[in-house]
Amino acid sequence: MTKTAFITGIAGQDGAYLAQFLREKGYSVHGLVRWDSYSDPLDGLARLDALGLVGEDVRLHMGDVTDANNLNLLIREIRPDEIYNLAGLSQVQVSFETPASTLQINTAGTLNILDAVRVNGLENYTRVYQASSSEMFGKARAPQNEDTKMEPCSPYGVAKLASYHLVKSYRESYGMYAANGILFNHESPLRGEDFVTRKITKAVAAVEAGSNDVLRLGNLDSVRDWGDARDFVAGMWAILQRGAPDDYVLATGEAHSVREFAQAAFAHVGISLEWRGAGVDEKGVEVKSGRVLVEVDRQLFRPSEVHHLLGDAAKARDILGWAPKTTFEGLVAAMVNADRAALRLDGGASWSMAG
Ligand code: GDR
């Protein structure tokens, strides 16, 4: 029988890849799209478009996770087998500027979904996946797994941690199949340009094509466990296919600094970088020409920073049989190649799926 999935945040990187993954599995896919994505489909739905998910493939509904009534009616109408709650404010830096709306979207939004399932009497029918985040670990020592004490240090991390506990609470109180995927950073050619990986790969492609711009970055010492979003959406699905709900870390188990990511991305186009200076005076310099390609910008530092994220996904490997396929080098290459292709095609103005 055809299963039905409802994805909030379907217009985002993970939403688009998950929709593609579920369509390939034969699911009927519904997605929640905020009015601003809806009203500007050229921009807002670009990722779905890039994956060829148009028309019949996904049924889009205008709405917002902060609108409980809207969600309630939609969930009653769709009666999904599975809900993937991927909607949310996803930029940690922005959450310091807009903490109240971050909690509204990233916490109350989750509550609205859980409650819509409950009040519609679907608690024994609909399974709920919650996009929890490694940002919840905050200052906790690496490597982090499901048993690590969480010490979030951004409004984003706090909001996600509250949602994580709501999911556990609804699971225990109402017997719902509600599960957290605690995902470490996951990137792709569809990553937004405000995230450091895509910002770097776009800049590298531009420099290769002749741009004289200098790439300005914040904390180069920050260490992240970067995986490929396409591997991670398969893990989200696997989390909802078990006999009983549980929470799982998804990560690659390999960590690199922002500096290393930039170095690898430039190396992919044949530019060898060396680092000179320290702190805010540190610069990434092309070895061959002595030209400065990377500078540090104090404005891009966060009020409080998660310094070192490195995930231990042993539980997902052992119980779900999940393991990422893409290597760090493969991810960097795919992202740089996609940005190169986008530049060649149309001056870099649109998304590209190449790579
Ligand atoms: P993160 O991703 O905050 O880990 O959250 P991001 O790519 O924004 O930052 C990663 C690290 O790079 C440092 N950094 C910069 N970051 C940005 N955005 N821009 C810069 O110029 C820059 N320079 C250095 C940051 O300080 C940080 O340490 C992502 C999001 O997808 C979350 O939604 C998700 O929950 C977590 O990953 C897991």
C-alpha cells in the first residue's frame, strides 16, 4: 500500500532531498511551504525544481508550523503515515538576533505538530521524525553520542533541545512513535549560501573563474563533523522504520576545522593555500602568487560558539544499519564542482545539481 509522508520545511535542503528519496520509495509526498516560498516560487521552491520535483511529484500546502490551526486541519486531511518536521530557523548565528522567533518556530512549531497528531487521534497511526541537532550538545566534550550531556549555547540549540524533550515526552505520555534524529552538520550543492561550507565553495568557484573578491570568514578554528545531506535523509527515514521509536545520532565520525574546509576547497581547483598570521589577522594566502584569498572578519564571530562537534553514530550503525557513503573529500569536490557548473551555466545565479 502507498505510504503518505508529510514534510515540513520541504523547500529546504533536507526537505528537497528527503522528498526525492521518499518518491523513489513510492511514497505519496505532501509538503508544507511557507507563504514567502510559495509566493516567490522561482526562489523559494528552487531546490525542489532543481531535483525535478514538480507538479504531481509533491503536493504542496501553504502554511506555517507556528499556525496550530492550519497544521491541525492539514494533518487531519492528509492523515500521514509519517511526518518529518524539518521546518525551522536553521541559522545558528541568526538565532542570536531573533531568539524569540527562533523559539516560536523551532519549539512551538514542534509542539503544534505533536499536538495535531494527538488531537486528531492519530497517536497510534502517524510516526513523527524531529530534526534535532548536534548544536544541542553545545559545550559538551567531543565525541558526542546519544548519552552525552547536552549543554546548548545558542538560542537555536536551546530551542532544539526543548523540542527534543517534547518529542520524548509525547512518546512517553501518549505512546506515540515520535523520534529524534540528532544530526551533525550535513551539506550539499543545495546548501544555503549563509552556511560556511557553501559560502566557501561558491567563493572558490568564483576565484577560479577570475573574481578578485577576498573570502571573509569568522572563526577558522571551529571544528565540525560535516556529512552529505543525501546520506542523512536516508537515515531520517530509517529512524521511522523500527518496531519502537528511539533517538539516534547521525554523523560521519570525522571532524575538520573551517580552515581545513577552505584549504580543501581551494586545493580542489588547484590553488594551494598557506596560512599566515594569527587570530583576526590570520590570512589564507595563495602559495604561488602570494595573493590573499581568505581574511578573518570579526563581525562573523558568534556571541557564544560551539567549538568542537564530532559525532559518534555507532548506535545508528548497529541498530539502523546506517552509515554515510560520502567522504569529506568527496563532499568538498561535489560542492565545488556544482558551484563551478552553476557559474558556467548562468553566472552563478541559480542552483545547480551537478556534482
Ligand atoms: P552551524 O553551521 O552553525 O554548525 O549549524 P554553519 O555552517 O553556519 O557554521 C559552522 C561553523 O563555521 C563557523 N564559521 C562561519 N559560519 C558561517 N555561517 N559563516 C561564516 O562566514 C563563518 N566563518 C566561520 C561558525 O562560527 C561555525 O562554528 C548547522 C546548521 O545547519 C544548523 O541548522 C544545524 O542544526 C547544525 O549545522 C547541525
